[in-house]
Amino acid sequence: MHLRPPIVLGLCLLIVGGCTRGPALGTVNGEVTLDGHPLAKGHIEFSPVDGQGQTGGALIEGGRFSAQIPVAKMKVAIHSPKIVGRRKEYDTPESPWEDEVAESLPTRYHVNSELTLDVKPGAQAVKYELKSK
């Protein structure tokens, strides 16, 4: 039996397409405030509560973010670095300077976060109202 090239190509695409399908995704659109004001810059991370599956994340700009996140119950960690000083990259006189950065948010929003989100298929909106104290 002789298959025509378009049929062979179509069969190959069906086989490859079925094998490369990733996890179901949800679109999470969010707002992050700190003490009632939009969080200027940062990033948000989503990791599966059960430790199984893929993670996701997004940059936060002007208190807003949008991300494609795998559908699952996720632990949420929010970070907002701030510049606390400058230091030399190397211990030489001609070394360039670099910013020293530290986390500006309390650990309860990242390292010790208890924030979770049950990511659903489709779009969902969330709001995180953080407190500095």
C-alpha cells in the first residue's frame, strides 16, 4: 500500500500532537496590594501543594499579573525584592559594582506562605491583600 505524502504528514501530526499535549492550564489574572497600595514590582510563584506536577509564575508590575498556570491546588509565594546597598562583584580594585537585594515582604508571603489557590480551567481573578506588619 502506498500512502500519499499529505496523508503521512497528517498521521505524523496526529501522533506527535497527541504526545506533546501538556497539562490543562488556567489563566490567573491577579492583583497584589501591600498595605492597600499596588505592589510596585515583584513576582508570584505557584507550586503544586502535593509536590507533583508543574509550577508556574509571573512578574508583578503595578500590582497586577497574569499567568498560565497548570490546573491544580497550588501553594502561592509572593516576592518583592528591594535594593539595600551596593557591593563589588569581585575582590579587585577594577571590579564592577552590583546592587545588593533583599526581600521586602514578610516571610509569611513566601518562605512560610500558607496562601493557596485552586487553579481551575479557564480564566479566574484573584486578589492578594498583603500587610507589611
